[in-house]
Amino acid sequence: MTSQPATTEATPGDGSSQRRSLPLSIILMGAVVLLVGGYVGTQVIGVLFGLIAPPLPPTPPNLTSIDHTSTDYGSDEWLYTSPQHPCDVAQFFIANGGQCEFAPQWCSAGGGTNPDSYVRITAGDHVARCIGTSPFSIFAQRWQVLIATTGSTGADGTTFRLVRDVLWNGDAGPPVSLPVVTPATAP
């Protein structure tokens, strides 16, 4: 006696060949969760990147770094030299959102070279002080630049000190303006 296994055939109405699918509401809810999660994730990544590596303040090209000190996380000071004329360096910071205050007899209003060539220039003469703010992510940074001459003519180059403070609360405050200096009148 040999026994053969029993075989069964599926009949069209018994339900074994029906395909199961998720309800449309669950699919839509999953898509919404993915979209909201993607949006929140991109915002969190920007904040984390800003915390880990805050951006540098603007700097002109062709610099030589002399010194860098950091007194606290986000509070940095750099000392640079540049072959550019001091007025051109100041113009760079104006173009990048800064406000500059120039020393007397330095730089025309357009940021060109010294129009008063008869002025005696010594190395280390103060040329300008520029300040500005730059927002990033949910934070901001405030920077200040002190620009001076390198040699006996402005064409000899520039030395400048760049100070940056990251504002972790994100509030740069009202626009910083430089004090207005009015000349004293003679009695």
C-alpha cells in the first residue's frame, strides 16, 4: 500500500487568493509623518551644525594669518595681514554688511585710496573701525575689525584685527551704529 499526499485545490470564493492592502488613511498619515519629520530634521541639523562649527566672519582674499586666540567658545580674535590697501579692506567689510568709521584724512567716502597724499603715514596708523552682524541658523554673530597700515604708505599693505562674538541667543539686537562725531566749533 502506498499512500499519496492529499492535495487541495483553491476555489475562487474561499479567500485564500485575496491580496491584503493597507487602508488609504494609514498611507496618508505615514506620508505626513515623513514630511513633517523631514522638515524638523533639516531644521535640527542646521542648529546642530551651527553649534558645532559656527561660521567665520567675512574676510577679504589673500590674507596671511598672524595670530588667533579664543577666549570662549564663539569668542575669537584673529590678526591678519593683507597686501591690499587699507581703504580697500574697509570697503570689503562695508560690502559685507559692515559700517565703518574712518580716521581723519583716510579713505574717500567710496572706499578708495587716501585722497590726501600729503599726509605723513607711519606703520601702524589706525585707518578704520568696522562693525557688523551676520545671522546663521537660529544664531547670529557680531564682528568688529580694526584696520591699520603695515608700512609707510597705504600701498604697503594692511594689518587688521578681527574680533567675533557668537550670539547664542540669536538676537543681534538693534542695528549697531557708530557714534556720530561732530567737530567742535571754535569760540
